[in-house]
Amino acid sequence: MILVAGPYRSGTGDDPLKLEAHVRAMNQSALRLFRAGHLAVTGEALALPLLDAAGSTRPGDPLFDEIFHPVAERLLARCDAVLRIGGPSEGADLMVALARARGQAVYTDAADVPAAR
């Protein structure tokens, strides 16, 4: 299982269309990995529905801070690797640092991810 980590809020000014574009980019990378035989996941796929259920009203509100990155961190603990995509992102860089500290593989290009067994 591979966590796809990339920018979510970075460079968006929290514009919903730009946020969605970032999610779409992560989902496209996850799809590429899936088609290569892997199970690829994003923290956003799990966190965003939880934020909605919790009543979060905007990125960066207290509920967002309670849920968003902690979901990704918990998910990362179950993953074998991280694929880091996109531009600057403190959150994605945190996932990379945590993965490296845990001895998990980190990739910056989907083409470098070994074939699924």
C-alpha cells in the first residue's frame, strides 16, 4: 500500500477549485499506481469525508487541524511506501520525513516504484 502525498492547501489560498485540482492530481497518481498493481491511497480520501461529518466549515478551522494531518499520519503507519508528488507542501514533506524515520520507502516519481508482486 502506497500513500500518495502532495500539496492540498499549499498555493491555493484555500480556493475550492484549486484544492480540488490538488486532490485530482493525487488521485491520478493513485490510479496510475493502482493500474501498476499497487493499492494506492491518499489521506484526503479518508480525511475529507470525516471533516464533513465533523462539521468542519473551512480548511484550517479547529476541526480541520484535529483531523486532517492526523488521518494521514495514521494511514502512513499502515503503508509500505510514500509517493511524494507536486510542489511545496509542509504536510506532504512531513509524511516523507515520517516515512523515512520509519524506514519506509519514499519515491518522487511513479516510474521509480517497483512493480507490484
